[in-house]
Amino acid sequence: MNISKSEIAKETSLKPSRRSLPCLAQSYAYSKNLSQSTSLFQSTESESQAPTSVTSISADKAEQVNTEEGRKDSVLRCSFADLSDFCLALGKDKDYTDESEHANYDRSRLIKDFVPQNNSEPKPRLPKNDMNYIASSGLLFKDGKKRIDYILVYRKSNIQYDKRNTFEKNLRAEGLMLEKEPAVANPDIMFIKIHIPWDTLCKYAERLNIRMPFRKKSYYTDQRSKSMGRVQKYFRRIKKWMSQNPMVLDKSAFPDLEESDCYTGPFSRARIHHFIINNKDTFFSNATRSRIVYHMLQHTKYENGISKVGICKLINNGSYIAAFPPHEGAYKSNQPIKTHGPQNNRHLLYERWARWGMWYKHQPLDLIRLYFGEKIGLYFAWLGWYTGMLIPAAIVGLCVFFYGILTMNASQVSQEICKATEVFMCPLCDKNCSLQRLNESCIYAKVTYLFDNGGTVFFAIFMAIWATVFLEFWKRRRSTLTYTWDLIEWEEEEETLRPQFEAKYYKMERVNPISGKPEPHQPSSDKVTRLLVSISGIFFMISLVITAVFAVVVYRLIVMEQFASFKWNFIKQHWQFATSAAAVCINFVIIMALNLAYEKIAYLLTNLEYPRTESEWENSFALKMFLFQFVNLNSSIFYIAFFLGRFVGHPGKYNKLFNRWRLEECHPSGCLIDLCLQMGVIMFLKQIWNNFMELGYPLIQNWWSRHKIKRGIQDASIPQWENDWNLQPMNIHGLMDEYLEMVLQFGFTTIFVAAFPLAPLLALLNNIIEIRLDAYKFVTQWRRPLPARATDIGIWYGILEGIGILAVITNAFVIAITSDYIPRFVYEYKYGPCASQFEYSESCLTGYVNNSLSFFDLSELGMGKSGYCRYRDYRGPPWSSKPYEFTLQYWHILAARLAFIIVFEHLVFGIKSFIAYLIPDVPKNLYDRIRREKYLVQEMMYEAELEHLQQQRRKSGHPVHHEWP
């Protein structure tokens, strides 16, 4: 479909009465109450002037610094094509004219688009002159005009006031406006409120290439949509008849944020006439303003010297104790939200997202992104996608488990074990263990069958394919989100360098091949040296984990003799279960203790590498923490799955550790029950501990802070910035802990799922709680984090792909080695009663238990007993020509196990690759739309510039041309 330039110009006219309304609505992030009080944010004076109520701080120096630049910018006088009364001059002598006084449309039309309507009862409005609520909420300076974009906190008793004074002086010189105010509850605490004026916003928005809306989108599918109008009407009638999905949120309570109806481009002051600026106070969102201020805080010096820069270093040396953007107000209201509407976006997020009663609702991702930024928005989008994809996995796993329950009593193996009253098993320890009847393992055999039945192989293949489908469809979901959130053109190369990197390598510069500008460079020799040191530290920590696992193994060998001779009869009878349970608990304590050390060591190793950007730092730190914790959590599980009971020898010739402790054997029913116990206990206890540390600990800390405030003051009202200060700060590592917890859970869900099919169900139940727990924590218990940008989930996607590959290999080994699937298969088709018949039935396993147990002469043990005992192995009997040697059946089973591993891996990897090939990363219609919009953006920029030049010619009296002069 071809569109001429004239048609594009006609479709994308800048008349605010119709075309630009969707774009203007996007610039309004506030609810009805805040929208109706926008006049409070509109300044009638130039924002470059100092506030009259500023405490001991002036902006005169900032004016002097910006004078020269303001004179240069004053030449750029712009006007919109269709707003004849709207003029914006960037110089010092002329102020920005507020559109709200001169626009030819009603502002209330914007509010009606995204505020719930209630025709029966009008909603109360905030009075325009009522400054009590706005001032007490901490949104404005004392003059009631300048909004607070950032908060700095320090103690008056801190002696490093020279660094603070220099830092604040440089901030004012950069164009920021500061206002000091002491805390109400603690006189030693001082708050510095920061406001960024319009001129400074424009300058840094251009410097950081921030994309802003400039025209309404023209979709090439518009004509197709019109032709489908009648079909859509019929579908709408059907939807009215159908019951509404209870999981879908009521969109009338949210701003119209899901559709992005404007083209965007990098902001430029020279082309400011291209952009849709309805109100300069809301043109840049709160998140954008906070990001710009934080960039300035990170690159402002506090002392002479190249390395003396950044708010992070000032916080580390104690000059300041906190720096954070403020919340938009309280998250609770005395009036119900249904009748009075939300007070602010934080209140709206709490009522429609963070409350526990909303656990079954979809997440308002666009509002989350607007308030917390794209990085946190992508985390919750990924977490919600992962949770939704767990539903089919949990259902299939539950079906496999119920299949085991229904067929448990009919299992031939379980029946033979339960009826073996005359079969005695050899002692499992040297001193205190006695002969045990095989039927005493009846319960363990039935429990083992629940996790080791005919559906095990199917479920392992299903979960391997599920992991691939989950990742492939997440890439499609992520591409849709990045398009909707205008992140297509945002690349990592646009990130600024870390101040620590610049300070370290400022003497070593090279030209950036992308920007063509010189920048600090880390030499290759220095980088390799630091990486080698870091890798050495990683291997040292991994060896420490293996040492801890080895210590737990030695503990199991020591205490199993003690539990076997325990006075309590229950422990004495179930000494193997008691040994495993105690070892699991001790292992969990060791895991939690080592995690504390891992975090500090990973932090030191990452800083030692001096990553170039924040993304590189986060990726390097995340990889180290994942390796540490993955090995820490799964090393004991790998030992039980693949090493426990494999190298014990046989009665009369057992292998001993240090020639002292006999190696531990599996239970007569197999080692799978130990693996299930290890996974279930660690997964359950770790989730409880993580939930407590994520929510319980901040709740206790915040309660204690409020208690101290109430004890110190009684009737004084606490402003919003002080309420935020009393909240807990977000983890210094950002979302790393949140992602790490879920990725480790993903490993538990996929790697050993063949041994524990209920893992997806436990993960689903935990994630349903986790989403609301994280939401409640972000909205109510934490200070507002910096709204950072991101296009994906970073290194975590690569880690998830690695876990998916490892899961295929691990499940193949679990089925082939840990479970009894292969020995039963070989017996059924080679040694059983149906070996000569090509049919399958449960009776084909008749005699399997007796066939899988070898004989040993009790007289060789020196216990004074005669006869034979049985043990799990395929060795020759005492009366054979080669007693206690491996039989031919053992080698047949070994060959079958190796063949199964090879066939299973190749089959599953082939299916995974085929599915990944079939599912494109970007939907076809989205790909075409992106390409179409790139073309239209170029055409529109041409038309807009031509229209601007024509208007200038009309004003100057020159003839107008319809092409470039």
C-alpha cells in the first residue's frame, strides 16, 4: 500500500482537537485527581529563577552558567503548524507559554479517556488552590510550583560538608534547582529536594537521545481494519453474550496506556517544533525526569580530581546516606477508589495490582512500566509469562503423579516387594545394622513408584519441549513489549560509561567506532589479567561448595551407624530416612550461610573487572551469583542422583572412605526417594526463607521505623519524602535477587523434573504468591527505585537457555541411571516371561524383584548366621564359577542405559531445534509494522521540516515553495 507525502501530511496533522489527543493522553500519567490539579504544576514565571522560599540556596549561579547557552538557544524560535497561538522560545528573556490557557479544546476530554465514569454520582475534585494535600504529599517545592524529581538525604552531624557543598554547587551550575528542609521526626536528618527545570531537561534529553512523541501513527492496516468492521461488530455482540473473564482488569480504571499512537524520535532542541508539547510539565514523564537527574548526579564532581565524581561514591563515603526519586503520594486513601478514583499512580497500582485480593488478575504492565520504568516492567512481564506457562506443565505433572497413585497398588514391582516376607536384605551398615525383611520397604516402594512410573519418560520429554516453547514465545512477547514501549531503537551502545570505569582508565583513550568520539578504554592485557583473577576466584568458591558437600557426605556416613542403634524405635526402624532428613536440613543451613559469603565475593570480583557500563556490571555480577548459588543448591542433588550407592562394592568387599567409613547404599526400593526428599525440602524451605527476607524483613523494619516516629512526635504530619526515607531501600543489586530466585527455581523445575514431577506445581503456587509479594513490596515497602530502561532481561535469557540444555542431559541420566526404568525395560524384553512374546502387560514384570537382587553367603560376614541375604546388584551367586562377578545382564543393562541417553538426547534436541526454527522471534505483522513505521518516520520528518520552513517564509514575506529550497 503506497501513501503519498501529501496524504501522510494530511493524516498526521498536528491539530490538537483530534489527531494529537492520543499522544497528549500519554503524556498524562496522573489519575483524575492529579490531572484536575495540573494547574498547580504550571509555572507563570520562568523556571530559571530561584524560588523565593529556598533555604540558604540560590540559583543565580545556575543562571550565569546557562546565560551563554540560553543566548544560543534563543535564536531557535519555533511554532507548530496548526497551533497559531502556541509559541515556545528557549531563551532567557521569554517564558514557555502554557498551552492550557490558549488551546482550542477542552482538557477534560483527555481525562475522560482513562478515568472510570460514574454517571450516578459525580466524583469530588481537588480544589485548585488547595496546596495542603500536594505539599504534604511531597510532590512540590515550598513555592507550590516546582515538582520534586529527586531526594538527597544527609546527616547534619556528618563532617564532610565540604564535599557536599562542592557537589551541590556543581549541581546548581549544571542547571538543577535545590531546596533544603530538615526532617520532622529527626532533627539530625536533612533532605535536599531537587528539581530539574525545562531548559536543563531539554539539554540533557538531547544529550541522552531520549525518544519523545512527535506525530500520530498511521498504520498500514487501517484500510483492512475498516473492511473488517462488520465482522468486528458481530464479534462484539458475541462478547456481550459471553461472561466476562474474571482475570482481565477493568480497563476503565486505568489510563489508556496500552496503545502507543505516536511516532517517536530522539529529542532535539533544534527540531523541537516536531514534537507534540501540550504541557511542558508533563511532556517528560516522571520516570524520564528521574533518569536525567540521576545521570547528572552520577557525573557531577564533588572534589578536584578525575575520580572524585558521582553520588554513589558520596554515599559510600558517608557524605550522603540516601538518594532516591520520591513516590507520587500515599498508596492508601480514605475514600474508595471505585467512587472517588485513584489519588495517584501509586494508589492505583496498590488497589489494582499489589493487593493480595488481586492475585488472580492480569498485571497492568503499562502502568508498571510508567511508574517503575521499563526494566522493572520487563521483569514483571517475564515473571507473569513464566507463571502462566507453568500452568500446562503443572497440569501434566499432576496427571503423571495421579497416574502413579491410581496404578500404585496394581504395580507388579510393589506387589512383589510387599509380599516378600521371607527375603532378607544384607545389613546396610557394619556394626549396628541387622538383617531386614524386604517387605519392610513396602511403603518406600509405593512412594518411589509415584515418581518412577511409565509416565516419567513422557514427562521428561514434555518438560524439555516446554522449556523451549516457553523461551521462544517469550522472545515474541518481549519483541511486542519493546515495540509497544518504544524500545526498538534503544540500544546498549547508548548507555553511558560507569564513573568508576572513566576514573580508572581516563588516561587511556581511543575513538569510539560508533560515535567517533574519544572515550576511556581498558587495555586488553589489563582486561585479561582481571578476568583470570576473577575466574580463579569463581573456581575457588565452587571448590569450597564441593568441599561442603563432601563434609555432608562424611556426616551421613558417620551418623547412619548412630541412627541405626538409636533407642527410639521409630528412628531405629527408619534410620535411613532420618539420616537423609538430617543431612538435608544441615545442607540447607550450609547453603544459606555460604550465600552470604558468595554475594560479597561476587561483588568484589565484579568490581575488580571494572565493567564498562552498568549492564556489563549487572551481567557479570549475575553470572557469578548464578554459578555460585546453582552449584551450592544442586551439588548435593547431583551427588544423590548420580553417585549415591554407585560405588559401594558388594557384601564382604565394601569400599570405604579413608579406609574407615563404609560408603552409603541406596534403600532397597532405590535412591529415587532420597532425591525426591532432597529436592522437595530444599525447594520448600528456600521459598519460605526467600519470601520472609523479601517481605517479612522489610515489614518488620518499616514497622519499627514508624514506631520510633510515633514515639517521638504525636501530631505532626510527615511529608512524602520523609515517608519514603523511612521505607527500606531497594537492594543495591537491583533486580538481580528477584531474577536469581526465579531462575534457580526454573532449574529445579526442569533439571530433575523426571525425579520430581510435582516441581512445576510447587513453582506455580509459589509464583502466584511471588507476583503479589513483589508487587506489594515495590509499591508499599520499598523506596521508589530509579526507573531504568532495558530492552530484555539481560544475561538471564542466556542462562535460561543453558538450563534448558542441561535439563535434557540431566533428565536423560536420571531416567537411565537413577530410576529403574531401564532395568525393568531390559528384563521385560530380554529376561522376563514375555521375552519371547511381542506384547506388553503388567505380568511381563513378574519375577523382576527376585531377578534384580543378588545372593550373598551370610557365613562370610562372621555374624554367626547361615543362609543367604540379598542385595541390589547384578552379580553372580556364591555357588557360581565366578562368584560376585558382574553377570551378562549387568552389561546388557549398561549398554541399554548408554543407548537410551544417546537416543533421548538426540530426539529431544532435535525436537527443540525444530520448534525453535518454526517459531520466529518477532511476529510477522509486528515485523512489517516496524519496517513500515521506519519508512513513515523519515517521510514525516521531511514533511514537518518542509512545513516549518514554509511557515517561516510566510512570516518573512518570501514566496512559498512546495519542495526543498
